[in-house]
Amino acid sequence: MNLGRTQQRIRWVTLAVLVGSAILLTILDATGALTGVMGFVRDPLTYISGWTTARTDAVSDVVAGPRNLNTALEEINRLQAENDALRKENEQLLEAAGEAQILRELFNRAADTPEYRRITADVVGQDTNPILQSMLINKGYDDGVRVGMPVEAARGLVGQVYRVTNNAAQVALLTETASAIPVRLGSTRATGMLRGAGRGALPTIDWIDLQYDVQIGELVTTSGLGGKFPENLVIGRVVDVERNEAELFQRAVVQPAVDFTTVEIVFVVTEFNTINTDIFDEEP
């Protein structure tokens, strides 16, 4: 009997709770408060979902990171290889252009003096002898090269053949201390003797008469006097003048036109027209 009453009481309480809840929801919905309650229930779920997504993306970045780094390194290596190839190609083009320029200058030089006979030779080495300034060329006695022959490059005189073997020759540079070359200045037409001053020093022209007003920048060429060199081979330009009124002569310092450390191709002048000095031996 008591059990039946208890069950009946539970049913009434449950019904009352349901009816009360229905009334409460109706009131909340009517006042707009139900939306806030639903947001309170929904927002924690949204936060949890967002947090989970962020962590998943982070894990994905960590996993994909090494793959992206490897791809970047591969791209860098590829670009570096392309850059190296382009640099090498550019160097080859510059070298070819330089060789073409040298050959063009040599051709022009040969065309300007067709009366000279020349042998073209490659410079194969620079002599490191501290006493004798010289270079080695790959043409020798078998090619017609002889001791004493003048040697010129595209830009001017280099020196004179000093020693010859069958297939090579040693060329003493015009800066060598034993070198003595008769020269003429372009503007004043003054003459003198160009003498080498040794390694690291510029050659000088001695015995220039004081009557000439030698100017810095004047072109210096061979005069042809003495018969060892053809005339009008370019030697260089005057860069300094040493004049002393108490002396009978003045001296000029010359910057050679040829850079002896970079010259690669030269001409050995085997035949040339010499200045006829026989008239000075004739009796008046």
C-alpha cells in the first residue's frame, strides 16, 4: 500500500517538473534568454573543436616541415648550379672576346706595316729570374727565330730575342737593365736612348737635348737608328720629365704601352726595312 503511494507521488513530481520546465522554456524563449543559454552550451563545444583543429594543424606543419625544407634546399642547389653554369659561360665568352680583340689588334698591326715579315708566337711563360726580365715563346730556330730579332705585341714593342732553342726562344723585355733602344718622341721629334731600369721600375729616355720642350703624354716610338729595330714601333708614353738646366741633356720616364704580365700573343719581326745610314759614310 505504501509502495503504491510512493510510486504515485514520484509520477506527480516528475509531471510537475516537466510542466515547470516547459513553462520555463516558454518564458525564456519569449524573452530571448534561451539563445544565451544555448550559446553557453554550444560555445564550450566550439572552443574544444577550435583547439583540436589548431593542434591538428600544428602537428601537420611539424610533419610537413622537413618536406618543405628539403624542397627549399633542392631549389637552392638547383639555382646555385644554374648560376655556376652561367658564370662559367660568361667567363668563356669574355675570354673568347678578349682573344678576338687581341687577334684583331694583331691583324691591324700587321696590316699597317705590310713591309715587315713576322712570325706569330704564343707566350708560354714568364721568367722569374730576378736579374733578367724576360718571357718565353713557343717559336724557335726551326721556325726562323734568331737572336736579336725585335718582338712586338698588338699594343707595342715587347723587347728583343735573347736566346734561341730549336722550338722556343727567350725574349728580353725592354724594361731589362741591359736594354738600350733608340727612340723618338712623337710631338717634339726629339731623339734619345731608352734604357731599362729593372724589375719594378719604368724605363727612361736619356740624352734628350735641352732644346726640346718634352711634354708629359708624348708618344714614344722606335726611331730605327742603329738598324736593330724598325722605326715607328710604339713603346709607350712619357709620364715624367727630369730637366736640369745645369746639364746638357734631359731625361724622360716612360710608361710602356704593353702590359708584359698579361700579353699572350706576340710577333717576332724577322725582316724589316732599316734606315739607310750609308749617306753619312760618303765623302762630301
